[in-house]
Amino acid sequence: MEPYTLSHGLVERAQQGDQDAFSALFEKCRPRLAVIVHCRLSSSLRRDADVDDILQETMLRAFRDIHRFEYRAPGSFMSWVARIAEHVIVDMARAQDRQKRAGELVRLRSETNPGGPEPAHSFTPSRIFRENESMRQFVETLNLLPEDYRRVILLAKVEGLSTSEVAERLEKSKETTSLLLHRAIKRLQSLQEGRQE
């Protein structure tokens, strides 16, 4: 096992019921998780669900299931909540299909939905995006990449998975994954330089 980090101490406290420790832990990964969620939402789901909605539900599920989390290495909490967010997105897509047949989906208050109910936490991802121009530009540039490049960057650089873990998720060899990541980063850097000119 790799050395323990500050996150490990927060996880232990959160597993003992310390809500402040859980909030601090979630806030550490919130900006990266917001990027992951934004990039994984389909265009149709983006019309009906907000990144804020997904993160709110992810936080609730992670808090409910924190006792199931097992710290393995630095970054393992981020990887765990990213998987929870993926499940939330899938569940929301299914709910969207059901809601289209039954009526309107209730969305939290946001810039695009000012009449919705207020989220429980006022420091929402959409506010993070507004306050952090470089994050917005990164997401826009990331969206210009082909899907396989975007996915490998999200897994390796945003979620922080090792090359072996990324290879396993992509069902590719380590060597193929390394080459794909190298090409994806070069393409991302090229696009970022082009946008700065």
C-alpha cells in the first residue's frame, strides 16, 4: 500500500460519521469531478440535467456509502466518487427517458433554471466554472478532442488513474494506452496553443 495522505485521514473520520471531514474530502475533488461529469453528459441529458444536479446526487450517494469505501492509494477516493458519478449519470439518463413519458424533470436552481429549488450546497460546480476561467477553457478544449483522446485524458489526468488502471478500463494493453495518452496530450496541447494565439 502506498503512503497515507491527508485524504486518508479525512476518509477515516468520515467513515466514523464526521460530516465536516466528508465535506472537506468532497470539496477537494469537486472541481475535477465537475469536469468529468460535464464531459460524460450526453447532449440530450445536458438539456435536462445540470452538472450541479449530478454532483449533488453523487455527494449524497458517496456520503451514504462511505463505509463501503476502502482506501488503497492516493487518488482512490477520487476514482471511487467518479464511478459513483458515472452511475448517477446512467440513472439520470434512465429517469430522463421515463420522465419524457410521464412529465417534467425537477432540476435544482442554476443559471439555466433560476426557478428551481436551491441546492443544499451553495458552492456549486457551475459557480466554480464561472469563477475559474481556465477550467472553462480546458473543458471547451477537451470537448474538441476525439472521444478516445478525451476519455483517456479524463481517466489518467483528471481521475488520476494509473496507466494500468486506465488500460484496464479501456480494455487495451498498457503500451497501447500509454501511446494513446501521449497522442491525446500532444493534441490537447496543440489545441490549447492554437486557442491562445
